[in-house]
Amino acid sequence: MAQRLKRYLVILPPFAWLLLFFLIPFFVVFQVSLADLRLQRPPFSPIFDWDGWWPTNFTGDLENYWFLLEDSLYINSYLNSLKTAFFSSLVCLAVGYPIAYVIARATPNWRNTLLLLVILPFWTSSLLRIYALIGMYSTNGFINTSLLNIGIISEPLQLMNTDFAVYSAIVITYLPLMILPLYSTLQKLDEDLLEASSDLGASPFQSFWQVTLPLSAPGIVAGCLLVFIPAVGEYVIPALMGGPGQLMIGKTLWTEYFNNRDWPLASSVAMIMLAVLVIPMMWLRNAQSARD
Amino acid sequence: MKLKTILMATAAVAIASPAAAEGTLNIYNWSDYIAEDTIQKFEEKTGIKVTYDVFDSNEVLEAKLLAGSSGYDLVVPSASFMARQIQAGVFQKLDKSKLPNIKNLDSAIMGNVAEFDPGNEHGVVYMWGTTGIGYNEEKIAERLGDSAPTDSWALVFDEGNAAKLADCGISMLDAPTEIIPAAMNYLGLDPKSKNAEDFKKAADLLAKVKPHVRYFHSSQYINDLANGDVCVSVGWSGDIFQARDRADEAENGNTISYVIPKEGALSWFDMMVIPADAANVENAHKFLDFLMDAQITADITNYVWYASANIPALELIEQEILDDPGIFPPDDVKEKLWVAPVYEARADRAINREWTRVKTGQ
């Protein structure tokens, strides 16, 4: 009995945390997404009245969700965000995997130094790092002046406000989130397996392809999710570095909330975004637990 | 300089807080929109500790106000936004018995804003200005020659001109209710129209120009214009004058000019108002009255190059500013200026949707 009580006490804090900071806000946003826009403070109509402790006179409807289907703007924003997040994750994986591999294979002394270098950027605000990138990319910035001085280019390159700026900034910002889980799986990899594989006549490439890579799959999945999920909702990078034509759901959400002051519609955009992210994740989790 | 202003304001707060007993005051104003020493002088005079935060769009301010409990005691929306916020019950009425300096204000200008705030019950004019064109004289002359239409919206809204200026950089405010009406004005439509068809015509024009526009942003252009990173900006008058000053100070060979296009331009009034849930109402009134002091207003205008609505202050404003038709326009230019209408939710959605179409092509 005491044992069981202890167990409950241990799991209570995380549950309370999730309830307070995830579930309740979630229902607040969901409730607003069912309401109607109105000129007041806050700018939406309540969807029910309180009868003592019980809600009555429920008036919410799905009108806002239907509106999202009517205008192709929203679907295109979602698709474009998913595309951006997908390719950023791929580039992060391509850049991050070799780095994680080298760190995992390095001597313990080097390993700590290298890991520190990966984590170091997190000590400054990501906003400052983005401003630093803006300084590098701008027409009179570091990259353009250097290239002009060496004589590789004769006219400054347009780097800011382009797709390149957004992709590279997302990759640079999120790269540590890819490297760390990859490193932790690669580092646990049993070297005897590689030895065995080479004893059995596999070339180094075959060993990597057939032993290392499959065994590091959990790290790949974790890293990709850690990059992909925040990248989908990314607002700051496309807003500061993207061209005007870049349609991303974060910016669309901003327009709904700030320019149209339409909190109900903005809330339904957010709900759909959550669904877009959560449903594939649950599917992935189910697929994984089925395999285990 | 924006950073400098913020730093100065913060430093002023840090140094001059001798009498916390006098209480605090939280102000939310536009960026680059006050003299360097205004806050410090107020703190020295009253002992009130001021926290001064800045924003660069009416939309951001409105979102905070509508959410409630913004924590600010004094905010500065433009008049057309204020009108809607008054309807939403966001502001409290001013206690004019605590504002003896209100007699300094130009009754003609206060009459103009009474359209948004009947009886001027909620707000007083902070500064006013226009949304026109700032341009880099050398770079424009290089690309368009002497016949460049620098006195017309055609400089940015004509596709041919925009194409020639694309390489040196065109920027526009990210403010649909300022750019779309300007395009309507260029097309000969009524810029105060709230008709979705008119928005669409303006957006079609802007969509043609858009490939040549480097970015839509409402504060970045001050630095970029000064540094030569962009050569034409559709922006706010005082911001462009600040860019001109910075370019002069830097002596980087860029000469910036501001023009109110001959077709007309939007004139806007920024209003000082007190949120209904402000905690320091008394101090907010003290600051309002302080700001309506002729010398204080004149100092601000001399620094930010926006026109004040303060009659006695005119004596104290630098001649160069008073004579500038971009700041204090002569009567024939004034006739062409228009004031933004109040957009209802439906018109707002329509104009913002067209704006998204301009920016993204979707």
C-alpha cells in the first residue's frame, strides 16, 4: 500500500505539470476556436454560460474550421511549412550524422570538448544568433564583403530574404538537437559488432550500412522529430530572414491573430497545426511499439 | 539609434529613480518616437519611475490591449485603431481637470481626431505625420535619370520604375491599411473606400510590383535606407527623416529625401490613451500633461521630426523642421491628405487577405 502511494507521489508532479500547462491551455484554445469574433475584450463571444459549476447554453460551432477549408491559403501554408521542416530535417541529418559519428568515435578528452562546442550556441539566445546571421548575410555583411574583396563575385549576392536564408538558419539553429540524440545512440554502439562484421568479410562501408546505420535508427528518428516539430511552427526565422513570398503557418497564424484580430480563427489554425503534428507522432509511436 | 534610444531610456530609469514612493508608470510607445531625455526629465521632475517599452505596429499593440491586463498605463495607437479599441471598451476617459496643458493643443487637429473619439474624451494627439516615400537621391538618379518621378507614387507603383530600382532595393511598410489605400490613391480610386473590389484592384497593382520589392517591414528600413541597403522606402515621414540624419552623420554618400506624393498621402495621428485597467492612472495623467508642455513637445519634434499638435511649441521648433513641407505640409498639400477610415471586421479581413495575396502570391 505504502509502495503504491509512493509510486503515485512520484508520477503526480509530471501529471500535474501536464494538466496545468498543456491540457488546460489546450482546452482554452479549443474553446476559443469554436467561438465567434466580436469587438470586445477579449475579442470573442463565450461559447457557454456558467450555471453554478456546470456549463450550459453551449453555442460553439465548427464554422472557423470550415473556413480554413474554403481558402486554399491555409492548406498551402501547412504544406509549405511541412515541406520546409522536412527538408531542413534532412539537411540537419546529413550534416549532423557525420559530426555525431566523429564525436562518438573520438577519445574521451576530445569527446567532451567537441560536445561542449555543440552545446555552446545554446548559451546565447537563439534570437541573437539569428541577428548574427542577418549581419553575416546582409548586402553589406561579412559574407558579401569577403567575397567581393577576394574577387569571387563582382556584385553583392542577395542572401537575406531568400529561401536559402530560411533553410540555412533553421539548420544552424536546430543542428544541436539532431547531433545530441544521434551521438547518444552512436556512442552506445558496441564496437565488437563492427569487428565481427569486418571479420566476416564486410567492407567498412558495408559495416556502416548494415550495422551502424540500422542500430542508430532510434537516434535518427529522435533527432529528426526534435528538428521537424519545432521547425513546422517556426515563426521567428521566416519572419526575420524569409522573403515576403514565404508562406508558413507561423506567419499565417500571426496574420490571423494580429492583423485580423480573429482569435477564434487563429485558434482553429493552431488546433489543426497540433493535429498535423500529433497524429503522425502517435502513428510513429504505435508503429514502433508494434515492432518491439 | 533605436537601440540607443532604448538604452538611454533604460539607463534613465536605472539612474534616476530617487523617489520610488512617487510610484511607477509603464509606457508603451512606438520605436524611435521620443527625445533622448524626455523620460529622464519627467523622472527628475516628478520622482516617478518610468518603464518605457516600444512596438512597431498597431496590430501588436491592439493584440495586447484586447487580451487585457497589458500592464501599461499609457499607450499610443493611431487614431483609426483607437476608434475601434474605444468601441471594445479598452480605454478609460481622461480627467481633463488634471490636464491643464491641454489648452496648448491645436483645436483644428483635435477636431480632426474627434471623428474617431467623439468629444476627445479618451485621447490627446501625441504626434502626427504622413506615409510617403523616402528615397536615396544618388541611387535613384543613377537608375532613372533626371526625369525620375520622385514626387509621385509612380516611383514605386509603376512596374517599369520598380523594375529599375529593384537592384538597389525597394521596401514598403508591412501595414496593409497604409499601403493598399496608397495604391488605390495612385489608381485614382478613393483611398478611404472599404470596398473589397477596390482592395482587389490595388492588390493587383501591388502584385505586379511585388517581385521588385525587397521586403515589407515597418522599422528595419530606417537603418537600411541610411546605410544604402535599400534605396526607396514607402514609410513614415519622421522615420525617413531619421534615416536621413543617420546617413548624414555617417557621411556614407547617401542623401535621403522624403516626399509626400503629389497624388496625396495618408496622414495619421498617434493618440495618447490610458487603458481601462491601468494601475497608475494618476501618474499617466501627470505624464500626459508633462508631454503637452510646449518645450517638452518641441524637444521631441526636434529629435524625431514628427509634427506635434502643440501651438506654443511651434515657436520652439527648429526653423528647418517648420519649413519642411514633408513635416508641416503647406495648405495645398494638406488638401490631398486623407485620414484612414475605421475598418470593420469584414473589411479588415478583406484588406488583410489581399495583402497576403500581394506578399505570397496565394
